[in-house]
Amino acid sequence: MTRKILVAMDDSDNAMRAVEFVAQSFIRDHEITLFSVLVDSAAICDMENPSLTPYFMANKGAFCSIEDQKRSLVMEALEKAKETLVRAGFEEGGIRIKTETKKKGVARGIIDEAAGGYHAVLMGRRGLSGVKEFFLGSVSQKVLQSKEAISVVLVD
């Protein structure tokens, strides 16, 4: 029976471990979506609003360059993940890469996408310190605690 699986991705080793888990543990006829929520750096970098802090304006070029590099790294990770799944025997046509521009937050983007008919969400668990995770929460923790009725698998 074909299932729709959402794999939440970024460019981290944890995300790639989630892909490797799918490659080793899931039957090959599942439909896999490799999904990433990206920052809208173009909108931020095109801003010339005087209300922006002088620090941001002075360092805007460096910030925008880093954000563009981050986007490129995520796109490379998505392609590498797809190649990993194809090498493991998944049909290339059954693997989809999807990105979304961050609107409400990364966790909310994943939760909203998962509500679109997926049977499970897989994602790597971030290695935040206990104190930082307690105060800020991690993306994986927010997805796990979502009120949506969907299975979530965290891969360590």
C-alpha cells in the first residue's frame, strides 16, 4: 500500500540521517516528499526601509550573501537526499522535492504541509542544549507537539 511520507529537510547531518533511515527502513513504493522551509532572503535583502537598524544596513551585503549560500546548501542537500533514495531503490518519479518560503515559521510550515494528506513526517532531531531547547523549543519538538493527527518520527 502506497503511503505519502514527508521528510523535513535542511542542510544538516541530522536531516540526512532521516533520509538514510527512510532508505533503510521503508518499502520502495512509498511516495516521498523532501521538504524544506526557506527564509525569504530576497524580500529582506531588497528592503531599503529607514526603520531597519543601522547595523543591519551596514552589514546587509554580508547577511544576504550568507542567506543565499544557506539556500544553496539546502538545495544541494535536497538533491543529495533524492540521489540517496534513488540509489536505495526508490523510483525517481515517486520522490518529490518541495520548498516553501517561510511565512509563519519553519515548524508551522512543516505542520501545514503535513496536513496535506501525508501519513507520516520524518525529521532529524536537532542537538540544542537542554536550556536553549526549554526556552526556545526546537522545530522537531514543535512539530511533535502539534495538534495535527499525524505520525512524527524523529531520527537521532
